[in-house]
Amino acid sequence: MFSVGGNRSLAQLVRLSARMGSSKSYEDAVEKLNSLQSNRATLDQIRKNIKAGHRCTNLEDMENYLRRTGVSLSKLDELSVIHVAGTKGKGSTCAMCQSILRHHGFRTGFYSSPHLVVVRERIRVDGRVISKANFAEHFHRVYDMLDATKEYEGDMPGYFAFLTVMAFNTFLQEKVDVAIIEVGIGGVVDYTNILRKVPVVGITALGIDHTALLGETLPQIAAAKAGIMKPDCEAYTVPQPPEAMQVLRQVATDLKCPLHVVPDYDAYKFPNGTKAHLQVNLATYQSNASLAIQLSNAWMRLKRQTKQNVSSKTKTAQSIESPRPDTEQSNVDSNGLVLNVPYNSAVGLQECRWAGRYQTVESRYARYHLDGAHTKESMEICSAWFHQCDRYNDIVLLFSSTGDRNPECLLRPLLDINFKRVYFVVPTAYRETSKNNDNYSPAAHSDLLARCHANADVWKQYNSSPVTVLECVADAMVSIKRENAGLRKSSVLVTGSLYLVGATLSILFPIK
């Protein structure tokens, strides 16, 4: 018996945590979670270790954290998963997968990052953000077990690692039929890659991002993302640049993992001959939709095969529902790709909404166009989207970037837009944020402000639009409202960072 904390067994700790957890608040959970965030010095050390070639222990650490919460790897194998990596489009692809499978009647779990307004957004069950009470219950149960099994002070997972442990625990407890898991960064050593048995994986469009962690070339980044492929799983990807596709195909061949390139969205036949009306009419979003169709269809097909191949006396067979009538008739091409989209899949696509990506919000004094683009490629798409949006004459840019991203690469696609004013803003809603706030960050305010000034300097080299640097989004909103004096509306493009988009949404739609 694994024993910690004196003579208490892990089973006793689970029961103790269950009794204690109900009396602990959501706010207390958020404050404890925020205490697990890495500070700047820690992040810099991680980057140095990677560049120095030091061995990464993420997966060993994750196995340890899961075991301390009562989840062995064999227990984790019981979770049926669709695992998605990529540079851009991961979140929307996962959201569409979730919506499709829910409309086929399956109970879904969905783990994504980062959140926009509240941390609870990262863990969803049946398409809904889990409630404060449910989050607090799962959080304190997991936190208390980890805290009680520490071997030394600070022997706790970091912010993302903790939420990953909590998400796996939640989905197992909630007995979801399928968990859609979005990779955090990279793939091969991402904490989510502790998953061993994954029937279906997807890789969205690849580009240059997180170079300090993943490498500076597209083949290096492709190799990191391809790390989620497993022997004998089915892998699906969108069309990729040749140098990236070559890497994906080689990894797939080495693992004996069939790799499929999804068809163009126009190749599909929809019920009644009418295409599903997607949230956004952009080629890249349609590509994500095509990937979601294939991933969800593959998972349903493999689920049916599992039921047919195992005895009805086994637990697995007993837990699988009867196949949905319209999934049985899905026609596939010679490569095993579905081309006739079932009715429920079409409805799932049409009803899917993914906040923070190509989103338009109307306020009394402005129309906000929000897109969390944060790579060169996604910023080019964002610019094209904003060009096709209905806009007022007073056009404003609200911009922020984080991490090691090159500001010139991000800003260049926006230079030909006739912005009347440009705001470079620290990506927090307000200047002061308490430690029990969902969007608290330990990053030094001075560092964030310095980055804003650096971004502003880059912009000024190429564009003469009036530039203002501000310390929070609320200050920018006040300035925008003051500048148009209530006599006209402004069209405001908010981009460069999902954190900036989230801060903006938290002001427009505060969650109590």
C-alpha cells in the first residue's frame, strides 16, 4: 500500500479530501491555483535548460502527480481521447469536435488553454464550463491529495500541470464517453502527452511559435507536434508546408500510425445540399472544420468497432451506447475519409461557437472585433478577416503580445489598415488584480509595460498613426470612449494575445 502522511493510505487521503473539499470556496481554489504559477525567473531557467540540452522530466513528473491523486497510467488508459496539437486552430477544432460528438449523443469532456475570462473555461463537461461549486470540489480534492503527499516543500505541479491532473481526474470521475484534449505547448513533452492509449490524434496548421521551447525551424516544430502520435492510432492533419508534412509523414511511418490529410471543406456533401453555416467564413476556419469532421467520425467509427470486437460481458462493451443511426451510413472514400457529413455532425458544426476567435461584440460606443491571433500566420488571417468585417469609420487597434514573439512579424500584417489610433496595452483588465482573481499573473507589471513600449517603437518605424501605451485594458476603453465623444462609434480590433482578448471580454461581460 502506498503510504504518505504518517500511517494514512492514499485511499484514506481521498476520503479525507472528499469530506474537506465541500467546505472550501471557489475563490480559495483560484488563489491556491494562482500560487502555482511560474514566475519570470523560473520560466527563463526552463528555457535555458532546454537550450542546454537538459533532459525534460515533464512526463515523469506528470505520472508522479497523477499517481499521488490515485490515477495510475492504466487507470488513465480508460479515458477515451481525441488529442489535438498544432500551432493555430487547436481550440476551435477541439470545440467543433466537442459540439459534433455532443450532437451525436455522447457525453464529452473538453480540456483547453488558456482561458479568456474565468479559469473554469479550461475544463468543460457536456459542452458547459464547469460550475464554481464543481470546480472547487474537484480542485480541493486533487490539491489536498497532492499537498498531503509532498516529499519536500514546493513538491507541487505548476499551474498548467495541476490543471491537467485536475482535468483528467474530473473526466474520469464524470465518466465522459470521450475527452477532447488540446495540447498546451508543443506535443512530445507536453504534460497532456502522458496519455498512452489515444485512438485518434489531430494536428492543426503548423507555423513558427514558441521558438525558445520548440525550435526555430518548421521541421523542428513539426517534430515536437508529431510527438502526440502513438503506435497504431489514427492521425489526421490539415495540408501543411512540404517541410512540415515530410516530418509528420516520417514520424507516422516510424510509429505505424496511419496519417490522413483531410479534404478541402468544399469536398463535403452536407444534408439537403446545404453546407453547415460556420461561425466564420474563412478558409482557415473551414480547414479546422474539416479536421473536426474527420476526428469525430474516426472516433465514432473506432468506438463502434470496439463494441463489435469485445465481449458484451466486459466493462468496456457495457459502457458503450448503441451507434447513432446516422453515423452508420457515413460514406467514406478509399482513404477512409468521410465525405458525406451526417446530419448531427452538420448541426454540431453550425451550432459551435468559440469565443475569442473572429468574434464581434457590440457595445454602446464601439464594435469590438476580437481575435487572439499571436503568430505571423494567424495575424495575416486576422487582418484578412478584419478587412471583410463591417466597420465604422473610426478604426482603432488594441494590441498586446506576450512571451518570446517577434513584434515586427505580428504587426506587419496590420500596417495597411487605416487605424486612426493605436493602443499598446498591458494584457490585464485592470491595473490591480488580486491573487484570487482568475486572471492574476505573477509577471512583473514593469516587464509587461516595457514590452508595450517596445511594440510601440516597432509600430512607429512603419506607421504614423497616433500611438498610446497604457497599463490596462480598462484605461484603453475609457480613452476610446472619450476620443469618440459619444458622437460616433469606433471599430476596435483587439488582437496579438488571447490574454488581451480575455481581459477585454471580462470587462464587456463581467462574470459574477
